[in-house]
Amino acid sequence: VPGSPIFIMRLASQSRHLEVQLLCDQYGNVAALHSRDCSVQRRHQKIIEEGPVTVAPRETVKELEQAARRLAKAVGYVGAATVEYLYSMETGEYYFLELNPRLQVEHPVTEWIAEVNLPAAQVAVGMGIPLWQVPEIRRFYGMEHGGGYDIWRKTAALATPFNFDEVGSPWPKGHGLAGKITIRIQDIESKPYCGKIKEISFKSKPNVWGYFSGKFGGGIHEFADFQFGHGFAYGVARSAAITRMFPAFKEGPNRGGIHSNVDYPVDFL
């Protein structure tokens, strides 16, 4: 309404929250390292995130990636970033939400399907090394890479530049899944959510792992963030990733005076 603080927006029903992982250097090179779907949320906090996006056609995902690249190039962005979109399942249209200028906690999902060590690549970018000299970025685009970081000094000088605008978007290698382990939010209004941790029984194994901000004998105080753990799983297909994540959460990541949300991801999956 003109001249007032009231405005009207279209209701985005049947929509998904999709995002694209970017890595950019100071020379204008921008790599789109696949996509993620973070639509499963509770009270504006992501609970389950997976990649690549499977709810939109492949051509639409490519459009999301290229639009994200154009945005980063237009503003001269350097470093890791996530471009987030709202995608309509009804119309196939997508809308820009934000460019998140940092490496998000869900980055292991992308690292699995892109086979790129994002923190290490960020260090390379910070050192002024162009993306086309980073071994894992070259491998991502199917270029000769000469190995990994261990022999970087010998191979980087021999690497040949390539145009990131002309190379195709590689196919993701498998499917990654992430689940946040948080304080069970419905308990907060009725009782304090701080307490002691008696046991963390999340069992990491090949293609499944997790990390926690607490340990045996420790606890979570009243000023802590709701999230205190994160679980990840990988599979050659989405179903395989879910199959591996399910028992890890089902076993119950923690025991003690803290109530967690582990039942929710299990029921959802």
C-alpha cells in the first residue's frame, strides 16, 4: 500500500528452499559446485539438507547455478558463498532470496558430491591462487589435475587456464544428506533445556559421520544454540544415503538430561 508500512506479497505455497554452492577467486573465476535442498526446516532453522537438488528438472538446476555465478561475478565476490532461492513446485519458477557470504555448516554435503575440499580451497583463494590452479577444482571440471594438494607445488605451475563460462556443469557424484541434531524445541516452553550429557552414541562409519559440540560429562547451558550435533551420510543414490543415515539417528545420538530432535529426522526419512 503506497505511503504506508503495509505491503502485499504472493503466498509461496508448494515451494522449496534450494541453494547453490559457489567458490570464487579474485580474478573473476566462479565455480558452481552443485546444489542443495534445505526445505525441511523448523522455526526457520534447517533440519535436513541434501544435495544435489532432486525436486527440480536438471535444466532448472543448471539455470540456478548459472544465475548464481552471474550474481557473484557482477558484485566481484571472492571466497565461498551460497546463493539461495525459493522454487515453486507448481509453476517451476524460482525467486532469489539471498547470497550467504560464508561457508555454511552443511558444506560436507557438497564436498561429498563435488569431491572438493571447500575449506582447503578457500585457503587457496585467500592466498591469491586462481581456481584453475586448484587441483580439486580442475578435477571437478574434468581437467588434468596431476594429483591432490600433496604435489601441488609441482603441478600448479604446469596447469593451463580454462574459461569457467564455457565448461559444462558436471554431473554430481552420488547424493549427500545432512541432519541437524538439536534440543527438542517443544520442551523449551515447559522446562529448561539445559542439562548434562551422559552419552553420545552416534557411530561414525564409512560414508556416515557426525560431530558434536559436547562430550561425555559435559552439558548444554541455557545460553547455548539449539543445535549441538550434526550427522552426515553419503550414497551413490539418494535412497542409499537415507538407508545409511537412518540407523545412525535411530540408535539415538545422546543420552542424559537433554531431549533431542532425533525422532523427527528419523520419522521424516
